[in-house]
Amino acid sequence: MGLALPVVWSDHHRLHEPGGEIWVGVHTAGTELPARADAIRAELAAAGAHFVDTEPQTDDALHAVHDPELTGYLARAYEDWEAAGLPNDPGQDRVVPYLFPDPSLFSGFPPTTATSPSARAGQFAYDTMTLIGPGTWEAARAAIDTAVTAAALASRDGGLAYALTRPPGHHATRSAFGGSCYLNNSAAAAARLRRDTGGRVAVIDIDAHHGNGTQAIFWEDPEVLTGSVHVDPGAGWFPHFLGFASETGREGSNRNLPLAPGTGDEAWLAAVTELVAWARDQRTGGLVVALGVDAAAGDPESPLQVSANGYRAAGRALGELGLPTVVVQEGGYDLATIGSLVRETLEGLEEGMGA
Ligand code: SP5
Ligand code: ZN
């Protein structure tokens, strides 16, 4: 008994302490905490899972899904901020944007690059909630390496691997970060699966929020299908501007299934099953599950009402595809239940795959 799949893990996630988030100008405690990953790890360890250390990856894995400009910025953002003295004057010890260079400012000429670290943050950040501290880069880099390590294992063994990533990734685009995400772990796993298997790959995102970063990264690529089931952004939920059913990508390779606030197991599972059927019809040869457990009833960041049994059933449906599968951790913020929700999903996946 117990979980058979490898759980890929790096201690480096703890180096990322966002120290809260700034929402409508107010500094709040935030919910994307180091304790999240530790809670998941403890639950899976108790279920008998075995842990595999993250294998550091080359920059190729990073640049398959991100602009070198973004990664170069993130790698130095904190030290540049510190060198500019901003932690002392005005007294902000996290990187926070203040000015956003909207494209309409540039009248068609090439955008300029700001020189001061305070202005530069707004070139790459698309919200004020995703703060950078001294260990953020190292943790984000370890997370994307964790996802790619899991992808390599899944394609090698033709089975299932789980990347216990933190910080999460699915809101990060090729050239911008936001939504508590810096580097897109799920997208990097998909790129690696695609490379290793040579076939079409599907990313099915069951986080409560739309996987807008993953959608944007693969929008032009019909060989990577992206599907997301999430709370309707039109009902006032992050990422607000994206995640509508009308966004269908090149050759229909993107699908969004927005759900009304309050949606529970039945309609949520029907949507997940619809994405599974789509992946099957499109003859995908590999699967990435962007696993946010924040759609659960009781999660502070979403109004969806999915149960632990619902997550288990979703796992079973996804597992029945029988594909090399990488599960990448995204959101989930209720520390008391996050571990068991992940365990239920992974057990469902193993059941579905017939392990
Ligand atoms: C990976 C992931 O799940 N990211 C989710 C980011 C959404 N955060 C939106 C936060 C909006 C401000 N929160 C205020 C809470 C008021 N109840
Ligand atoms: Zn989420």
C-alpha cells in the first residue's frame, strides 16, 4: 500500500518567503507560504511516498518557455534592489513594482528599458502581489528544475511523477511574472515531455484560477494543448482579464472551461472529464496536470466547492488516459487540508492508471 510514484522535491522552496502581498495598495500577509509545501511533504511521507531530489537543469530547460530577459532580470532583481538601497530608503525589503510601461506609451517605437531597479520591476511584473525577496530566484529556479526532473522521470518510465513545486508557476508568461508565480513550472514540464516523447502533449490545469501563463506560452503551438478549468474570471476572480471560453488558441489548441462561483463536484468533474476526452481525441502522447487544490471548499483563495472525493475522482479520470504524466503542484492555500487533497488526487491518478 501507499503511493508508488516518485515525489520530486527540493528544500530550496523555503528560501522563497514573499513576506506577504500588496493588494489594492494594502500589504497583507499573503497565503503562498513555505508551510504549504512542507504540509504536502509531511502528508505524502506519511502515506509512504518516496522522495527524489531535484536534478539541476541547464538553462535550456528555462529558455524553452521563458525569455532570457525575464530570467536574467529575476536572477538579479533582489541584489539590484538591495544595492540601490531601497530596503533602507524608503524601507521596502521586497522588490515591488510601481510603474507599468503600458505598450500605448510607446507610439509604436521600441520600448525603452528603465535603469533604476524601482522602475525596472514594472517591466516584468504584471501585478503588485508577487514580491521578490532574497531567496526568491533560487527557489523559483529549483521549482522549475523540480518540474523538469519529474518530466524526465515520467517520460523515461512511461508512468507518473509528481513535482512538489513551490513557488507555483502557471500564471507566469514567457516574459512576465505575476499571480504568486515567477517561472512556469508546468510549461517547462510540458516542453520537456514534448522533447522526450516527440508526441503531442496536453496540459490540463485544474487549479481554481485560469492557467493564463501556460495558455500564453503555448498559444501559437498546436503541438501543446492547454486546457484549464477554473472559476469564471468574469465573476470577479483572478486573473480577471483572461480565462474566458472564447480563448481558443491557434488551431483550437487552447480550451477554457470557466465555472460559476460556488460550483461543486458534479459540474467541476464534468469539466475536467471534458478536457480528458479532448486530450484523448487529440491523441496526445504525454500529460501535465497543473494541480492546484485551491478549488476545494474551504480554500481561502477561491469560491469553488470541490471535495476531497472530487479531487480523487479527477485524479482517476486523468489517470485513465494512461499517458506518461507529470503532476506539477500549483495553488492550494488551506494548510489544514492541502496535504490530504494532494494525496487523494495522486491516489486517484494511480488508481486510474491501474498502478
Ligand atoms: C497559483 C495561484 O493559485 N495563484 C493565485 C493567485 C491569486 N491571488 C489573487 C489574490 C487576490 C487578492 N486576495 C485578496 C483576498 C481577499 N479575500
Ligand atoms: Zn490558484
